Amino acid sequence: MTHSINRRAILAFSGALAASLSFATPSFAEDPDFLNIGGGPSGGTFNVVATGLGDLLRGEFSDSIIGVQPGGSGPNLLRVASGDVDLGITSASNAADAWAGRDPATPDAPIRNVRGLMTFFPSAIQIWVDADSDIHSVEDLVGRQISAGQPGQTSWLAFNNLLSVYDMSIEDLEADGGQVHHLSWAESQAALRDGQLDAVMWVALYPHSTVLATETAREIRVLPLDEDRVAEYLELYGAGFSAVTLPAGLYQGHSEPTLSVGTTTFLFGSDEMSDDTAYRVTSAIWNQLDRFQQTHALLQFIDEDTAGRGMFVPIHPGAARFYEEQGIAMDEPQLN
């Protein structure tokens, strides 16, 4: 009996000591019970990256239950903002629209409680066509079979905005037998690969792995955007966007640099995430960057010049503390 009582006392004392240390020193801080990550559709880049991130964070947060859930750029903003997930991946353009209430899903409830952690990779408006197609400009899309995602999605909104600066509309494209189909990403790429579509437009990573896979059937190139139209797009719809040049050789049929409109894809949490958790997430990625970059080729974009830039939303104070300690440059938030 005496042994049993002493053992309980020792365990109680040890637990109290550990608890006191966890509050006294950041390195002994308690792990959150859960860290759920909003990724993307199964098999997509967001999902692959979120899964790799989950594997990495399990080493840092050994006492947390870490899960990866389906999502997408827009849905992840909604779910992090509401507390349904803790971390998410989104685009700066999506975040800017949600912040201003321009996103179709948030017109009455702008999302302003998200905070950036790290920029992962760039994306851009891309209109893919067969390399041998006679489509060479946005105007040439009239009367063609096209997919630009589904109404309400980021790409659909960007496509309509792009058409407006060309003084065009969906109705114009559907003249002379054309049709803009409301297809998913997978359906769109399959139809382009099989020759059932003349063009697919998406705000997407570049080069995108699915498009590279499409090139096993046909070479692909990206339509260039006119400089004056890009300038107008940025003036009217440019929050979270900037002009970018897609390099020659991006895809097999893409032989010349082309002008487009781009944004960045970044990891974020809510403003209610503790500074310690945000610091540890950011430091875990940075300190194991080589391992994380093996998750997906596009993560090679992360370096000292990109990690703290281009998120547009305010950077989480915990992430900012890590960047300051490492001497990594950060952008001033574009949204306040």
C-alpha cells in the first residue's frame, strides 16, 4: 500500500512539474489536441501537399491528432474561419476576394480572421489548348467548346472577369455553336486530353502535373494575354494578383514566354491559433524543408525570398516571430 501511495505522489508531482514547464518555456508548450489540415480534392496538388505536411507535423506535434481533409482554395477559407479545420491552403486572390466579400460564398460575411503562415508556390490564369490548335488568342475562343470550372468557383469568376476586360461574355463565346461547359477539374482535363474540348481555363499551379500528364496524349500550350488587358484586369480585379510571365518550355508545346495574371498559394491558420502553434508549424516546415519539398516538385519554389511574401493577408504573429529570428523577409499585409 505504501508503495502505491508513493508512486501516485511521484506521478502527480511529475505531472505538475511538466505542466509548469510547459507554460514557462515555449519549447515545452503543450501540443494542441487536434491539427486538422484543409487540402484539396483527392489526388490533386493541394491534397498531396496537405498529406505531406501532415506527415511532417506529426513529428513536431507528437501528442496531437493530425488529420487531412478534402477542401479547396475557397472552401478552406470558410472552414478555417469557422474553426472546422486549423490549417488550410488557399490562393492570395481567393483570400483577397473573401476578405472583401467579393467571393460568391462570402458576400454577406467577409472572411478577415485568417492569418498567413508560409507561401508555397505560384499559380496563374492559364488557358490550355492543343499545341496545333488554331486558337491563338482569347478572341479565338468564340464558337469553341470550353471549360472554365463551375459557377461559384475561383476559376469561373476569374474567367468571367477576364472576358469582361476583353469586352466579351459567356454568351459571346457560345455564339456559332460554342459552349462553355460546367465541368470539374478532372472532367475538364480528361476532355481536353481526349479532344472533346478546344480549351480549358483555370487559375492553376504551373507547370501543373495533370496538364503534364495530358501531354502523354497531346502537346499543350497556354494562350498569351494582351498587355493592356492584363493591366485592366489588375486595375479592376487585381487584389491578390500580379502580372506574371509563363516561361517557354513550361509545357511541351509552349515554345514562347507568355504574359498572364498570377497569384500565390499559401498556408494559413486563423487569428485564434496560438502564437506558439503558428511558430512551431512554420519552423517545422522551414527546418525540414528538404523533406517537405520531396512531397511535390512545386514546393521547390519555397526559399528565403518567397516564404514570407505574397500572402496579402496579415502574417500570423507566431510565424512573423520565426521569420524575424531567421532574417527572412516578409511583405507588409495588403489587407487590413
